[in-house]
Amino acid sequence: MRYTARQVKQFAEENDVKFVKLTFCDMQGKQKNISLVAEELDSAFSEGVEFDPSLFDCFATDGKPLYLYPDPSSLYVLPWRPQSGRVVSMLCDIKYADKTDFEGDCRRILSDTVKRLENKGIKCDIGTACDFYVLKTAEDGSPVFQPYDRAGYCDAAPLDKCENIRRDIIFSLGTMGITPVSSHHEFGKGQNRIIFKPSDPMTAAKNMLIYKSAVRNICVRDGVYATFMPRPFIMDAASGMHVSFSFSGDMSKAAVESFAEGILENIDAVTLFANPTVNSYRRLETLDAIKRLSWTDKCSDSLLRIAWGKNPTVTLCSPDNVANPYLLFALLLNAGLDGIESAKKLRPQLKEGAVSGKLPEDLSSALDKALSSELIKRIIPAAQLKKFAKIKRLEAEKYQQTDFESEREQYLDC
């Protein structure tokens, strides 16, 4: 159900809601929130809730305060919180004091992209397949870098000790209006994958944000610990996020091919946002697909897969779960739309075993590619890009000079 402000207030009154989490994410995709008592909902909807952006390392505002305006249509209940004195959450738009949009609001950037899709008459849904590891915990609940089980790809219980955890996660997501398609144990020990039903871009990005929070909270409740770190174990499988773009049946084959070529031509620049940490490149170095900047219509190791049918689908395999879903989806959609507008011709498939270039090999190289990209400069506001680039440059210099243990501590909760 898509609530209005009036319906949200009515829901809070009728369902013993005591606290409302106003949720947003920063440029790096980290979920943030302010917890509001339910009695302040009227004020939040009309006047917003102020916060200090100077305390976030990637918001550029020239010292101006920012305000959170909750989106009533995004209301969901947090099922892992008490049922007496319930807690709900809403995603928020970020604005200045005069109610003009904040340029660095990631939801606004994706929303503008959706309008571009609509203006072109294109219906595109986004689906994701997301990996995470479940770790053991110490007596005090802190994570231990040991996988929770020793199962492998598609193994079953009792070898797969994560089966009940995935079930609890999926039940919780269902109560929040998110529809997973399937789940299974992945290749790595303690590694899991949940696959989501395609939905419109704004909903898909929201689902990713909520999904990560749900996984972490359910795992803590069950006495284990979840990490979305791209490569938490050097000697085991890395964790990624496949992103699929599904088009309605009236999308021509030529347009789908142009969309795919638009992504391939811009993937070097988008990699900074698809793989935004030093640890991301430890994962990428394990993927043969990064040496095959091409496409396939088979299950192979090319970067992009095109599945034909009633609803053609283009799937990119390089992103990981650390990515800010709003920015990543916006950049990939715009790259694809540029390809359609320019009627790009899809490059030929590579022969099996052939290589064709590769993605940036580290965070610093990815940053250089992004800063030289006209696509990135057009979509990401200049002040935000400058600040984000500064953070990533410092991160690249710091963590590429440290040992893996220090890197692991840094990215455990990314």
C-alpha cells in the first residue's frame, strides 16, 4: 500500500507506533536515520526535520543546514522491533531550509533519471541478486572472521546452517512489502544469495537499502553476524550484486542492444560507483568477466548478459553490495539511455577464452576514469563529486598501504 501523510498518521495512531525512523543514505550508500517520536509527524511532513550535513564526510552544502522530508508512500514497519510501541520507517527527501532540493540527494538523482525514462516512453524494471556472508560471533556478540557453516553452492540443511536465517530474512522482508524470488547457499562457506523480483528503479533502490538493514538486524537477532564486504576471505568466494534491467515487450531488439552498448562504453567510469572501496577490487581481480568487456546470451563469464524473450533483460555482474543503489542505478540507466539516443550498435560477442580490455584494477584508477567521464559530470553534481572524489582518493592511499586485516576491519560493516 502506498500511504499518504494522513494515512501514515492514522496508521501510527491505530497501530501503537511510538517511533518513526526518518531514513536516508549518504553519497557512499551508508544508511542514516533520525528517530522521531510519532507525535511529531505533522511537523516532519510540513516543515521537515533538520540535521547537520557538516558531520557527514560527503555532503557539500557550504555550511547550510539540511532538512529531511519523509515520503509517506515509503512507510514500512520494522518487524524485528517490539510489537508493543512499534517502530516504523520512511525514506526521506533532502531539502534546504527554503524547501528547494538538495543537489546531493541520491533519491532525487535517481528520480530525475526515472523522469527521463518516462519521457522516452521506456518501462524498465530493476532486479538484483545479492550475496552476503554470515559469520560466527564471540560471547559478547562481536563478529569473528569465521564462516557460520561449511556448506557450498546450493547445499541443503543440515550442512547449510544458514537456511533458517535466510527464511527469517525473507519473512521479514515480506512484511515490509519486499518480494524476494528465491534464495540459496552460495559457493563460499557461510555465503548466501537472495534474488529479488524486478521492480521500478525507485522501489528497487529502496529495497536494496532496506534489505541490507534487514539482513544485519535478523542475523544479530539470531546470534550471528552478516557482512556485505566484497571479499572478506582471501581464500574463498567474493560477494557481489548482479543488476538486471528488464524491459517491457514493446522495447525493440535494437533499442535493447543500444542500451547494453551504452553501459559497456561507460562501465569504466561507472566502476567507481559500482565498486566503491579498496576491498571491491580484491573481488574484481577474481572475476574473469572483468577481462571480457563484452556481452553474452549464455551463462558465461562476460561482463554483461542479454536474455531475450517477452521481457528482454540486460544483466551486469560487476557491482557489489557496497554501492549506493540510487547512484548506481541512475548512472547505469543514463548510460543505457545515452546508448539508445545515439542508436549505438552493440559490439560483437567475444569468442570463448578471448579477452578485451579490463575494468579499472584499483580504486585510484577507477576514480581517474570517473573524473574524466562526461556521463559522471552530467549526473553527479560538481560539488558532491569533488568531495566524494577527495574521500575516495584518501581512502585509496590509506588502505592500499595497510594489511588485509586492517582493511577487513574497515569494511566489515560497509
